[in-house]
Amino acid sequence: MSNIEKVDKFPDPPKRGAPEKYPYDDWFDGNIWKIDSIAEYGREPALLGGRVVAAAERRGLVITTATEEDDLFVQVIGKVDDVS
């Protein structure tokens, strides 16, 4: 028997640094999320929005965000290569 096999993809790279504070993978599922950023995380919507945009960029995703009072709205609209 051989311990060599062909596979379809590389394994996910190991995560480095501290664990993420926010559930970005949930928020990046394509649905529209309304997040009460003050109540949930103690952050102004614009500040949380900046972190969300940066996390999306690290994942190669394009998102749209909006704010309304204490709420941040987030939705993935595609991948970097798909959006022109």
C-alpha cells in the first residue's frame, strides 16, 4: 500500500495570531445581517464596519455595508475576482 494520494485541494492554512473576536464566517454567508453593534460589541457601527471590511478583504470577499443608528448591515456581494 502507498501513503501517496492525489487530492482535490490544499488544506486550509493554519490560523495565526489571536482568535477572531467576531463571527465573520457567519456574517459572510451571503445573507443580509443586521448587527446591533453597540449592544452586542460596544462599538460604534462605523468602527465595527471597518473591522468587517478588513476581515472580508483578508478572505478575498467584497461586501457592502450600511449603518442606521446603532445598527450595522453587512452582506457579501461576491469574491474579489468576480466583482468588477
